[in-house]
Amino acid sequence: MGANIAIVGAGYVGMPLARVFADAGKSVVLVDVNQELVDGINRGESHIGDVPSEVLKILVDTGHVSATSDYDVLKDVDAILIALPTRSHRAFARARSSSSSRRPTRGPRASPCNRFSSAAA
């Protein structure tokens, strides 16, 4: 059975999302770069507490969920969802503050509140 939906990223967002679509009768393929993780999913072994292995095993055995590290499957699905990790707010703030010293400064930015204040006066 070909997958209707591909989810790139089989982590704490991708795996529960796959379960929701599979429970709705869709066929889902999880795409992840970690081959060990992919192999575990295809055996019905969950690494995410929100999707117990007993539930995942049924979804895998019925053909509703599968996993691969081959991104070529993306060309054959109806929808692609991306569920990849992002930097934490703190890491983003650190990166932004360290790069601000290298960035050329620009003039003050107009805010929506004061953009037209001089025209109204």
C-alpha cells in the first residue's frame, strides 16, 4: 500500500502526528535520517511515550505506518508534513545576540504605532 502522507521527522511531533492520521485510516510513512530509529519503528517499537509500542505495532502490522530513511518516497505521496527540531528559544536568543555585534547597524525601525504619528500631527 502506498502512503498518502509523509512526515519528515519521526520524533515527539512526527510520531504522534502519524498515529492521528493512521487512526483516521490514512497510510503514513515517517522519514528520518536515523536508520536505527527507522528500523525500530518498522518493528513496531516506539521511542515516544505518547505512542506506545503496542499501538505502533498494530499500525505497522496493518500497513498504516511505516518508516524509511529514503527521501525519494516524498515524490509519491499526496501530502508532506515537516516535523523537525528547531532551536530552543534560548539557543536562538544566544545566536542572535552573538551575531548582532557582527551585523551592521541600521536606523531605527518604524513600528506600526508610530509610523504615521508625524503625518497625523
